[in-house]
Amino acid sequence: MKIDKVEQILGMEIFKTYAKKVLGDNPAFELVMQAITERMADDQLREQRNNSTEETNNVNINSKDSIKANWNFRPLTNGDISIKSQSSNEKSSNKIRIENAINKSSNKFGVDSRLVRAIIKQESDFNPYVVSSAGAMGLMQLMPENCKEDGVNDPFNIEENIEGGTKQLKTLLKMYNGNYEMALMGYNAGQGTVARRGVKSIDDLYKMPRETQDYVRKVMGYYNSL
């Protein structure tokens, strides 16, 4: 999910607080912050170079058939880092916790557990400690402002993160009358982007940014394979 520059700065300040809880005040924390800061700078430079090109490409797309090519199931992790390594024992333990949390939150909010699982696969590949260059955190890549809205105190906590992300997903599903693809567009790009681009159904997916087009295809691909 994308955020404005001011929100990004504020989000990074909030992220520092969360990261210190996990890493403590040690050299590892400074290395993580340096890596994220460098990636944010790279992302901003790339955005400046590609922004006009992306908008032009989106305007020139006049057929939904153009989104069918290049199906790829690799998670979008190029700009992500993990702020903490996991031992094999921790991975096994976390796998059980993740499954239990998915089932609990899905039942609580009345959301398809397969859809939650597919989102987690795409967002973090089941790594609770992933942070994106934009500051999105944890299994379902929650932004700092989302954490505040949903009462998530620790986005790196498996249960809290999944509950917060599933709550967001429920809101989007309700907004889009239960349509999975529309909800996924909103989860990835924000409801404002969906509205501004005049997207009313999956047939309008081609109007969304390329990243969102890929995101929806991949999540639904994971979903259908479960």
C-alpha cells in the first residue's frame, strides 16, 4: 500500500518504535534502519523516473485482455527486508501460530480463510518480520496508520497482525459486495485509487497500476491452488 511523503516520514518514526521492541537498542537496529532508508531513497528516485511513464501506459491500455500475460507466482519481495532471522524451530512454531491465527480471525470476521492465507503468502511469504521500503510491517504488511486504526500494538506479533489485516479485508469485502478481486485491489492500492480510476469490477483491473494488476492475479492464483 502506498502513502504520501509526510505520512511515510511519520510512519517511519512509528516503525522505529516497533522495530526497537523486536531488535532492542543494538547495532542490528541501526543496520536495519540504514537499509530501509536507502531503499526508500531508491524507491523515490525510481518513482520520479517512472511516474509519468506508468500513467501514460495506464491511459494507453484500452483492453482488459492486456492484463492476461506474464502470469507469475513469485512473491513481491524485491524491496522488502526481514528485521529478524528465524530458526528452524521458530519457523515450525510460527507456522502453527499462523494457521491458528488465520482460522481464529477468519471465523471472527466471517472471511474466507483461504483468501487470508493467500494474501499472507503474497505479502510476506509467511515471514512475520518482513518490512517493506514503505514501512508496511509483518505478515499482512500493515501500515502504521492501519495499526493505529485497528488497535494493533505490535505488527510483528502473529496474532495481532493477522487480526488487523483480516479486519481490514472484511471492511473491503463489505465495501465491494463480497467481490474478492475488488477487495484485493483496495487492499493493495487503497480504496481511493480504485475510485479515482473508475474501477467498478474485475473487468476494469487493467485500469489499475501494474503492481496492483500483478498483485490481484497472484493472490487469486494462490487462492485457487489452496
